[in-house]
Amino acid sequence: FFTAPGTAAAVDATFAASGLAPGRSSPRERFEHFAAWLHGAGMSERGAAAEEVIAKVMAAETSFPDRFARVVDILRRIGAAGGLAAADTLIASVYAEGNGPEPLLIPHEQASGGDLLMKAGKAVATTAWRAVEGTCSRDSWPASLTRMAALGAARDPATLEELATFTQSDQAGPIAFLTAAAGVPIPLMAASFARRGEEKLSTAAFHADCAAPLALLHGWGLDRSLTVILRTLTDADAQLLGEMAIGDPGFLLPLVHDLRAQPSVATATASLPESLDRWWEATLGKVVATALHDKVSPRTAAAPADAAAPVR
């Protein structure tokens, strides 16, 4: 998927726009220049520290080679089933020659100087802002969060206004508030978002929460791709991904079983909202409740899990 033409063009355009690979004539040269920069001066001491942490994890994780091979096999089967074709077609159409998005200007943007990673992050955030607002309503929670991300990447003071608007929104549900809590670097603000999410743990609130993301996927033709991907997974695949994602092999199984039980991809795609509701009631709701509780009351050695905490 990541070497597909559309995706390669999108990555290349981001590198070129952010200045991460100036003066390179081909996508391959730009990518190699960026990789060399990232490994060298780009990350400096942070890169060395990250490499040390990764090396320790890799040394302790003896199952990594087997898991990696299995994930690659899963991706190959999903690709063969057509689960990734729509995404690459979408990216190719957006970044087709002469059809790329114009830079999105932020009025009070503070200069990022020589921080090229910040420039790249801003380019991605503003592109997402434009795309989400063009598909969902401006008042939807995905649009609100993408605006917050773009404004935050540009260090624009309007970020605070967007934060207040999102917090007071009646449309956001448990997934929206968990997403916000996970993305905010300030613990007190993350806890505030999580508390709002804990107030909206009903199936009805989750169903309403899913409306905007599903509309986004449908508008881009990716709801069918998601269905194909999930129906392609075997039970062993779903257990592996659940274990890798949250340490629970049974996490994805109810959704995978529900979608595979549908007579066709078209029927499964049409019934995706109801399948998600049943998944919420089976496993996802408990996982989200636990994650929200952990944001409100982080578990530490001094404050271990208590009996009142949701159990995953």
C-alpha cells in the first residue's frame, strides 16, 4: 500500500512542501534525503535516545519477528481482496498533477523557524482540516478536532477557542472525548475531556458519535474498504491485532464475526452502524470506559487500580 502510486505521491508532496527534501529531483531521492536527515541532524540526541529505547524493546520482545511476518501476510491478503485500493485511488486523485490542495493559511501562525518536522505536521494537519470540513459539517467533532490540531501545530491562539467550543459540544460522544483526551498534552485538560466522555457511555451516545466518522468514510468511499478489511481477517488475525493493539485477543472478534456473518460486502457495509453498536456492547464499550477512567485517574505505583475502576 505504501508504495502504491497515490500514496507515494502524497508522501512526496508533503516532503517537498515542508522543505524536508529540497532540491531532490525524484520522489526516491527526496525520501532518501529525508531518511538521512531524520537519522542524522534531524533528530539529534532525541534520535539516539529513541533508538536506544527501540533497541531495548526489540531485545525484550522475542515474538516480534513472528508478529511482523504475520502482519505483513495480513496486509498482503487485504490488498489482494481490494481493501486498500480505494484509499490509494483517493490519495491519487487529491494529489494528481494540478489538482493538489492550495496551502491553507492560518492568520496568527507563529513561525516555526527551522523545525521541518513541525512544518510537515502543519501541512498534514491543514490538509486533514480541509478534507474533513469538505465531507462532514463544520460543527462535527472530527472537523473540530482537526481544526484544533491544525491551529495547535501553527501555535495559533484560536486553539483555545476551538477547545472551548469542542468541550461544550452536544454532538461529541465517548470516542470523540477519548480522542481529544489522548491527543492533548496537558494532563488536566485530558482529564477534563475524559470526564465528559464518561458521561456519555451509552450505546445511543456511541451510535451518534459514529455518525460523523462513518459519513466521512462513506464520502471518500472508504466504508466499503473498512468492511472488506474486517471481513478478510481470520479469527487468528483478529486475535493477533487485538493483542497488539490493547493486549486483549478478543477485542476485535465480535465485530469481525458480525461483519463476516453478513451475506455480502454490500450488506455488511450498509449494516456497519448496527455492527458497531453490537461491538460496543460486546467489548469496545468496556475498553473505552477503562481508557477514559485511566485518563481521569492515571494508574501509578502510588495509585494502583481500584475496585471501582472499569475492568477491560
